[in-house]
Amino acid sequence: MRRAIGMMVVLLVAAVVSGCWSLFEAPVVPPVPATPPELRNVVFRQVDWYESDGTSVQANSLYGLMSWTYKPDPVTTFYLNVKVALTPEDEGAWVIQNLPLFAVDSDDTSSRREAAHFSFGDLGLDLVSGLELVLGIDVRQLYVAMLVGSEVLESFPNPPADLVDVGVVDYWATGCPDESPEPGPFLDPGEPEGVKLDAAPVKANVARDVKGVQEGNARCSAGSFARSIDWLNREHALGIDRTAQQIYQDLIAAGVSVPNADRSPARDEWIAKKNQYVREQTGNRIVTKVWDRGTDVDAIAGVEEETGDFAEWLKREIQTEDVEVAYFYPGNAHIVTVLEVYSKDGDTYVKYRDDERQGDDTKGDTAVKHAKIYKKDGQYRFGSDSNTIYFAVSESVVSEPPCEDEPPCETE
């Protein structure tokens, strides 16, 4: 028995000396693949467009909207692919390509609601112009194929086989004709540029929990600012004892989103009043900056203005600051709150919040939307050729108050 034990010791020593210790290690277990998140409460809708007074602009438009609820994975980013068709015989159109469902940047894996526009024009549908209305095809049902996976797809051969109902969502113009550099009337919203990626995108910032705000008619500036201020307040413990919705009400009372009596553009005054509000509420701990494509925003006391390439400015600012992006279309304008920015090569995408049904507190700002930002004819567009970006606003928290009227100040 002693001789057997001695032989075992000799063998073990020989194994170590000869570099064969791996023979005695535990076997390597391959990682278990993450399970794709389940999409729940999936809804497809077609957009009907209206003027702010309820006048129909475009029924049965080329704007489609898909929304869904899911729980993000704590580690793995998944990609959503969607193909739709009008009949089961059609090959269908790949309308959403590799939309990222990002892994969480924190411990928060709670459910979230997201949405993305797609174009019915990808299905070959077109619009027919009438004397007063622009009418498209009323899509009541679609055949759909959806796939959520951890790999970016180069092709999506799955046939659209699942029949789903298509609802209607009303989009109302924001009622801000004074703010649009391009006079109306608002006749054609065009069609959206969907999320279509052929490789994994790069995130510019960590995800942030931006709360929704329900806006009154023509109150998108106050709503977009309020979402951002509320996030900064919670992120940096600034001590503003107000919810996002209450901050929105404060800004309205301060005159933000209230048009000028002479119908001249009021955006300079709105930015100045927002800047004054946050400085008073935080003891001068928030600094406001503006990106301007040219001369759309005049000089504002205490607000730094920048120009240059918008996409680069956006990706830089969103890393530590909140951002609101303003765009115009014929006879109107809108401003939204940006949550996240991701990009692939020259394409930039954002996740944002807005209230597309202003004046109805039961609808509107209910989901985080995805949109493409791209350049066409020398101008940056927001989600569609019809939407031209003309200015943006960012807010940052300074490290040591007070900061005097003229920036720059050191930011956290």
C-alpha cells in the first residue's frame, strides 16, 4: 500500500515538472448562450397626420410604427429584425434591420417600452394626392416575421407568415408655425427612414432613465427641457423637489413654449427662460449650451453657442450631458429629448422621447423611440427627409457653484 502511494506521488510530481498539470484540471465548460428577450405587447400602427387644430393633413400615411415591451439582458445585446408583407404570397420588406436591444448599463433589467418607425413605402405603397388631402392605402393587417438574436444578420429570409392587425395612431402637428424657418402649409410629412444596420453599432453614452412628460398643444419645448432637467436632477442630486411633469408646469408658467404676441420666433426667449429657471433652482449648478446650424438662434446671455458638425457635437455632448434636438418641417417645428446615441460608420441613431399627441394626457409620450439622424443636401435630418435639424440644446452640471453669467465653467 505504501509503495502504491509513493508511486502516485512520483507521478504527480512528474506531471507538474513536465507541464502536464492541465491533465488534472477541471474541464472547461462552455458558456451558456443568453436567451433572447421576449417581445410582449407588440403593436403595429399606421400614422394619420393632423394639423394642430385637428384638420386632417394626410390619412393612411407611409409612416408605420411598431412598438413593443421587453426586458433587456444584463450582459448581451440582442438585435431585432422585422419583415412585413401585405399578402402571404409576398416576399415582404425587411423594414427593421438589426435594431439593437442593448444590454443594460446598470442593474436595472426592468421592462421597458420602445418603438420605431418604418416606411410602408418599402412595400411599394404610394400616396395619391387629392384636392385637399393626401391619401394612402389603409393598411388593416400585415403578415409579419420577427426575429430577436444575438448576431447581426446579413440577410433575413424568413417569410412573413404571422397575420397581425394594424391599428391607427394620430400624429398632431405641434402648433408652432412661428418657429419654422420654412413657411407652410404642412401638406406632406413624407416617409420615415427606418433603423437599418448591417453591423453592430457603437454606443456613445450609457443608458439613462428619462421620464415621460405629457405635453399640452404646442408645448414641446417645455416638455423636452423638463425631461432633461428631471434626469440631471436625479443623476446629480441637485435638490429640485419636483417631478418631470411638475418641472414642465413650472417652465410653462415661466413662459417657455409661450409664443410671442407679434408671432416672431420665440426660441431664444424659451432657452433663456429655461436657463434662468435651472440656475435659480440649483444655485447656478447647470450650464446651458446651444448648437446652431447657422443663424437660427441669436446670442443668449449666459449660454454658450457652438457650430460645426452636428453629429460629432451630439456624440460628444451626450456622453455627460442631456440633449434636446429641434427640427422643422414646412409650417411647423418640433423638439425632442435624446436619451442615447449609437452609430455605425457614418450613420447615427438616437433613442428619444417626445409627445406626438400633444394636448391629450392619455396618449403621446408612452415609449422610447428610435430614429436615424443623417445628412442630405448638406443638412442633418431627423428620421425623415422632411425634418431638418436646425438647433439643439444641452445642459451640464458644474462642479463648484456658483458659475457666473458667462461660461465656460468646469463640468462634472
